[in-house]
Amino acid sequence: MNMASLVQKKFFHVPRQPLDKWEVSVRYEPLSIVSGDLFNFYTNGGDLDGVSLFDASGHGVAASLVTMLAENIIQQTYKDFRAAGRSVSETLTSINDRFITAKDGIDNYLTGILLSVEEKDDGSCEVVLANAGHPNPLLYVASSGSVEEILPDISVENYGAIGITGFDVCFSDIKFTMNSGDVLLLFTDGLIEMKDEKGEEFGINRTMDVLTEIHGMNATEMISALMFAFNAHVYSVPRTDDVSVIILKRK
């Protein structure tokens, strides 16, 4: 268990050098010593190129071992497809195929978010995101002061998780622009599905309200404030799932 925990911590970490146009903060809280959540940042020097956040089914050692297998596949597939100019949705589809082949008879599957970032000459950036059955990210838009869920276009098919043998998947690219002051919040379902003593989930609406209140903080302060609100809601109720949160704030 301790060895698995050490390996996970080496795999999953924030970028080792500051990013030129981003503030980044991560909160990674396993339910036990190891986690079924996995994340990665893809960088090119001081530029952010992409981000992944996935959640393996199950808990404990079995789920943590699946994350090790999945992370190698996700990272290599992202790099290969990015270099070849392939879309994010195509990359996610290939990750599904490769993971099914690699895991053989293992039952665990993944939900996840994969995104790429393209810098623009006007100082903004285009984010392209694909979602495999994962909670929808939230975007705080500084120009309007509003928070919105990042949802696929309803006119385009988008369904499926990663690694379920015999089930079709169909992922679509979701594109949006981020400008200075905008905040993108990614999280696993352990954040929004955790209940308080009355059985009420922390929920997506509460998360949106907190993001609206804290958007003016830096990324590190924001993630601390969000987790403070989460822990205040949960209070004395024991955790039932891993919790991972990523905040990307555009400078």
C-alpha cells in the first residue's frame, strides 16, 4: 500500500515549473492511502498544452493499480495524437480502445476529462475538451461574472465511459475560449456527491455558488476556500470516495 501511494504521488503532481499564463492548483485527497483518481498536466516549457482528470471505478488497491495502467496509456496516447494533430475526442476514443486491450479481464472502468489548450495571438486561448461520462467541468467567465457547466452540444452524440468491453462510445469535442480572469474547475464525483448528515449532496449548484464567490482569489486560495466549504458541508460524515479538484485560472 505504501509503495503504491509513493508511485501515485510521483505520477500525479502539479507542473514542476510555473506556467506563463496560468495559475494552477490541485487538491488530491484519496479515501485511503491510495486513490482511484488520476490526473496529469501536459506542458511545453512554461506553456500549458493539456490536462487530464480520470476516476477509476472502485476504491483501494485494485483501483489504484488500474490508475497506474491507465495513466501510462492516457499519457502516451495524448502525446502521440497531439503530435499527429488528431482531435481530443479521437484521442479519448483511442484511450478507450487501448485500455480495454491492456486491462484484459479486469472489471474496472474509468470516467474522465481530457483537454488541450491552444494559445491565441490576442492573449486568449482555445480549450478543446472531451468528456467520458465524467462530471461536467465548470467555467467562471470574468466578462459576465457567471458560472456555466461545460456541456456537449445537444445536437452531437456524446456517450460512454472508458474501458467497458462490449459497449460503444462516442465522444465529441467541446470548444470554448478562456480570457484573463476566467477560471476552469475540474473535479471528480467525490466532490459533488458527498452528503451531509441530512443526506444532502454538496452538489453542482453549491459548487457553482462557491466558485462565483471565490473567483477573485488566486488559484491556491480558491481551492482552499472550496474545500473549506466542502468540509463544512460534510462535517462529521465519513468520506465515501476519493476527491480530486483542479483549478486553472487564466492570468
